Amino acid sequence: MSTASTNTIDTAKLALISQGSAYGLLVGLSVVFCGVILIAVKVQKAYLSEDSGKSEMFMVANRSVGTGLTASAVFSSWMWINETVLAAAMCYRYGLALPLWWGSGLCFQIALMAALGVMAKIRVPYAHTSLEVVRMRYGKIGHLVFIVLNLVNNVFGCASMIMTGSQLIYGVSGMHFVAATILIPLGVVLYTAVGGLKATFLTDFLHTAIALILIIYFTIAVLTNSAVGGLGGLYDKVVATASDNYVSGNYEGSLLTFKSKGAIIWGLILKFGNLALVVMDTAFWQKSFATEVRATVPGYNIAAIAVFGIPWGLGTIIGLTARAIHNTPIFPTYPGPLTSTEVSMGMVMPYTLKALLGDKAIIGFFFLLFMALTSTISSSMIAVSSILSYDLYKTYLNPKVTDKQLVRVSHLTVVIHGVFITGISIALNYGGANMTWIGYLRPIISCPGIIPLILTLFWSRQTRLAAIVSPILGFLTGLTVWLATAQSMYGAINIGTTSSIYPALYAAIASFFSPALYSVVLSLYKPYKFDWREFLRIELADEAQLHADSDVSTLNESSDDEKSRGRKGVSAAINAVPEGPDSALTSKSDLEQPPSEKTPAQTQTSPSRSTSNLDDVQHPFDEQTLKELYRWLKIACIMFVLIVLVTFVAWPLPLYRNYIFTKSFFSGWTTVAIIWQFGAFGAVVIFPLYDGRHAIATGARGVWGSTKEFFGKK
């Protein structure tokens, strides 16, 4: 048997939907979303003064996105297939402990990004990408190192989702996975290239609304189905089939215990991998740059809390229901077993929906699959486009690029990334790639850059040498631990042994934590203290150069909306920066560093640098705005600590004991999970509509007026 065949299943007898319907749904949904975005872009430009033909709008949405839309967009970008389809499959494999560990492995990263995002607004208020911040502080080499880390993270993350989606579509319909791999990103490429970041915010909202409606419907419909019998019926059926559903590593082999070694180890690996997927993904940084000053922290934390309930509720209901009915005649695989390959592909959820809800539910599942896939891919498209156009093309190939040229390059790079990621996904499929193995490799590659990147904004004493070398050493450390542990525990190094959970866990821990040690040691070896005002001087110099450019369409052309938010030109009257809790913005000792440790930001000449010193550099935000930002930073840090303590310690650990859930405890547990789904719907669907009511009303009035005028002329 070929390698590729081990990752596929025979769909001849199990196709849940016809290939024609699958093709029609993929193409039709792509066309519908492209049409929606084209209309939205026209309305934005005509009635809301938001032109996606300008790079500032294309990349960071004019930094005008409010709290509600931010929460919805972040939620959608983080609602991967994993949170829905694969959460159910892993609950089937490990029991009810897994969905809660999955939820806790999703929310703390978003809470951390809230703190990082607001600190970026304080330190580097004009930034477009996280890599731009790295270049400002550590120069070309550091910039290129983090570009590689970010691109690898994006490519692995996006390709793995497309690959998983294509295999699911193949499993559900029998459509060839190559066709599915091509069609999945096609529509996303089109609407992302046209609409830019704000377009992805709008489509993210639509994705979120449709997906959550489907998730709530599937949860309730499966639970109340006569073959399940509600919460009590589900519990009774799981207990009755306990001898057939023994789970090795769980307390007494039960699906209804929180004491599950497999679940907790798998959850820890997930946490490290997800942390890399957020912090090392420029898309989440761009969304924070695109928000209003007051929207970053509440928007991200609303999304963090809301997303917790999705794998918890849906995964628990679908996973346990599948265990209860998988050996009954109504299950599609009966009388055959549900194989490990099918579980790994995520077929637990579509099989369960087919068995209980019929063909129409599979159409709904296809919609959910499309929403989860395209929201992930669109986020990746903008992130990679920004890296290629802004961090590579503008920085190294054409520094004098005009705004229109940069937008054209951004459009082109969206298409290039779409073609490239499609090719990578097809190659992974034909190579018989093991998604578990890829999931274990990604933290080893991406995690080493997390702590050095965080310290770039929070620790003034991290040197350029430390920032460049520590991620490389961290990767080598993680790789060594991975391979050495596999060799030590299993006596061989191959795909099978490196796909085991213990080598993967130890490697992820080493890759994440070792760069912190390397960074501190290397920074103390030749210490200096970075002055945060260097960030502002570079930005202000760029602004001055752009304002002086004869081309009326320049890169950082400010809009009326930006001015109203307090973003001022270089020549405007602005206040000096007040010191924050850990700030050293006015410390002259920041300049006392060895010449060899000076960053390119300090040695590169510009009109601004030649005529002023750091004492003359002032922050573009007024004192009141900065005080508000520091207040939001404190709130973000408190929220991060609370979320970690509650979801890592206070909630799950007391349950990790010799205990099997009683019927009443299980009923309460699952009821809260379902209520959480409704709360998420209110937070990221209803609230954004209320929060954006004025813009919606303005756009609606404009469209209505134009329609009346058009028909009046007719």
C-alpha cells in the first residue's frame, strides 16, 4: 500500500453527499462571498470614506475598526476546523476532558495578543506588521530571521487547514482532494485581493454568524434527537456502552472522567502550537493595529472568552454521541468499525450528523466547513501579503514605492500566496503527510520566536544579538530534544516515533522556554538599554519623508478618520510621552551603549535624525490618550493572568482525580457549555451589529438614497 493511501478512506460506500453537490457548494459559496465583498467595498468607498485602494486601508483598515467587529474578526480567524470538527474527533478518542482542554488552549493566546496589541500602540503607533517592529529594533538580519519564522508558521498553519479540509471534503463527498484543494482558497484569493484587511473583517463577521448558527443548531439537534434522548439519555447510553468504549489512560477507561493522561498531554501540545499560531502570525498583529485605541483590549478579550465554549460544547456533544451510536445500525460505517484514520480525518462529526439528522445536515456541515476554512485562509492571505509587499518589497526592493504601487503588489502577492499554498497542500496530500506529525513539528519551528518577539516590546535590554540568535538556538534545542527523546524512548527516529505525544511535548516545551534563557544570557553578555523613543523617531522620519514626497498618493497618507482619532502629522503640535510603568522613554542612559550594539535604527541617517536628538522626539498621541492606553494595558495583563489561572488551574485541575461524572454533574457541565455557545453568539454576532449601528445606518442611507436617485432618473 502506498504512503498516500494510508491517509485516505474508501468513500465508494460511505459518500454522504454527491460530488456534484460538493462542487456546486464550493463554487457557489465562493461566488456569493466574492459578490458580497465587492458590494461591501463599493459601499465603504462611496458612503463611509473607506478606500481599499489605499495601502493604509488595505493593510490596517485605516486603524478604525471598532470593538464589536474586532471581536467578531478575531473569533472567526481563530475558529479553525480544529475547534469544531477535530474537537469532536478528539473527544471521541479521549473523552469529555479533551474539549475543555481544547477550549483552554484557545483563549489565553488571544488574551495575550490583547496585551501585545495595546503595547504596540504605545511603543510603535504607526506599525503595520509585527516584523516592521523587529526591523526597527534589530535591523536587517533580525528582520529576515523573523520573516522566515512568520512565513513558516503561516505556511504550515494554512496548508494544514487546507489539507485537512480537502481530506474532509473527499471523505464526505468523494471529490478528488486536488480539486478540493484548488477550489477552497480560490474564492478567498479573489475577495481578499479586492478588499484587503477590512474585507476580511466583514467576511469574518459573516463567517462567524453563519458558523455559530450552525454550531448551535448541530449541538441542540443532536442532543434532542430521539436516538440520543437529551442529556440524560446521552449519559445513560455512554455508561451502557462503557465496556465497548474503554479508553486507555483514562481513569477506569471511562469517557466520563476528567482524569485522562492522553487528553492533558495532547492539550499541552495544542497550547504551545496555538500560541505560535497567534503570536507568530502577523495577521493577529495586523488586526490589533487596525483597531481603534479603545477597541483592542475589549475586542480581543471578548473573542478569547467567547471561543472557549465552541470546542467545549460542540466537541462534547458530538464526540460522546458518536461513541454512543457508532456500533448501531444507524451509523454510516456499521457494521464496520470507525477506523483510526477516519477519526484523524475528522469524520466523526459528519458521520454522526448523517446518522441522526440526515442529508440536509451534511449540507449544513459543508457550510460550516467552508466558513471555518475560508476565515483561516483569508487571515493568512493578508498576513503573508503584508510580509511580502511591505516587509520585503518596500523595505528591500523599492523603498520609494508609491501607495498605488504597494497596493498592486499586495494584490499580486495574495494571488502568489494562494497558488503557492495550494501547491504545498497538494504536495502534502500526495506525500501522505501525517497531520499529527505536522502539528507536532510546527511548535518546534515557530515557538522559538515567541518570547524574543514579546521581549522586543516589553524588555528594553534585549540586544540585537540575543534577538537574532536565541530563536535559532531554541529551534535547534527543540529539534534535538524531539529526536533524542524519540530515540531514547522508542529506539528509533522515524515518522511513527516522532509522532508520539511525549517526544512532541518535551520538544515543544524546549522550543518555547529555551529562547528565554538564551536571550537573557546573550543580552547580559554585552548589555545595553534600548530607548523606546527610537521607534517613534523612525516612524516620524518616515512620515516626514512621505509628507514631503511630491506624489499625492503616498504610503502613509492620513485620512480624516485618523486625524479624528488623534493621529497627527509631524508638524502638528504634539505632547511629550509620559513614562509608563516600565518605560524608560526619557532615560539618557539608553544612549550609552557600545557602538557595536547600536541598531541600524540608530546608525541610519535621515533628515529627522540629523537635525534632532531623542529629547526632541515626541509621541503622536496626546497625554490623555496615552494614559488611556496604559490603563488598557493593565486591564489586558490582568485579564491574561485571570484567564490562565482559571482555565489552566482553578477549573480543570481539581477535576483531575479519580472521579467519573455523575448524571447530574454531567448535565450541569454540558448545559453550561451550551449556554456558553449562546453567549458567544451574542458577543461576536449581535454585539458587533449594535456596536457598528451608526456605520451600518450611514451605509444603508447612502445606498437607499442612491437607489432612489437611480430609479428617479429612470
